Amino acid sequence: MKFAVFASGNGTNFQAIVDAVKKGEIKAELVLLFSDNRKAFAIKRAEEAGIKTLVVDPKSYTNKQSFERDVVIALKEEAIDFIVLAGYMRLLTAYFVKEFPKKIINIHPSLLPSFKGMEGIKDAFTYGAKTTGVTVHFVDDKMDHGPIIAQESLKILDSDTLESLSEKIHKIEHRIYPKVIQLFAEGRLRIKGRKVEILDAPQFF
């Protein structure tokens, strides 16, 4: 199977995915890094790994659907089977999701449905939550909403700072996201309403 990663920023999760592909832990072909931000460091990571990049600036379009239509055309030209969001800071529309039904996954740095949005780690920390974590889920056209595939929790210690908590969260992300991608590539994820069944899988999480 062929897949693309979408990233808007630094790309640490993208790097973890690249490393997992190289190690054979993800048995699928990573053919493209897409970004909506020309300054994203993820682009440099892709170039260094020899992975094709595509940058499309949404500011060049009069509306979101025109922007997404061109992205969809490019993805289909590459015969992309599924999409992995890794720090992609743009909400996908219903149009885009319908073009790749049940074939888009995302990782979010909180235990959804708590602390949705761009600042999941900071929001949990400043709220005074005792527990947070990481969620991997299928993507629909609502923010951080689709069926949950996997979650891992993490206690927020009194000694934690926002920086130390962020580091712990990222370590979890980098460990579990490649495992979920491999499960998807193997066809072992089955959506049943709001739930996702993992077929014949060891207890990764």
C-alpha cells in the first residue's frame, strides 16, 4: 500500500514514521510528504530521507474546496491508498474526507474527547488535569472527532512542566503511531459505529 503524510510544522511524528518505514516496522510505501506550509521543517526531513514533497499554499486559492481539489488530484496521481496526518494544522472538509473514506488517520496529544484543538498538551496542563495522553483516530469532517483506534494515558505529575509533559507526550506518539499505521496497512482495523475493532492484534497499547 502507498501512503502520504500531511504535516504543517516541525515533523517529529513524520520523522518517527520515516524511521519505522526504514526499519520495516511499517510495511507500506511512504511516497509523499504533503505540507500547506512552505517553511515547515518536515519538508527538509522528507528531502533528507529521499521522499517526494508536495507543497500547496492555501493562500493561493479563493476558497478551501479549490485548494483541497488540487491536493486530491495530486494524491490520486500518486495512487495514494491512505493518508496519515502528523501535525497537519488544517481541518479537512467533508469533500476531502469523502474522497478518502475511512482512509485518513490522525494523532492527537490528549485523551479525546477531552482537550480538542491545536493546544491539547497545553490545555490539559493549564486546566490542572491529573491525566492526559495520546489518541489515534480515524478522521471525519469534524475537529478531532472520528472513531478512536488507540489511546495511551499518562499521569501529569506535580513536578511536570509544560516542556517535560510535552516531551513525554511526544515519546508516546512516536512509539504508538507507527504501530497503528502498520495495523491499518495490514487491514486489521474495522470501524463499527464509534468503535474500532483491532483484528488479531497483540496488545500494543
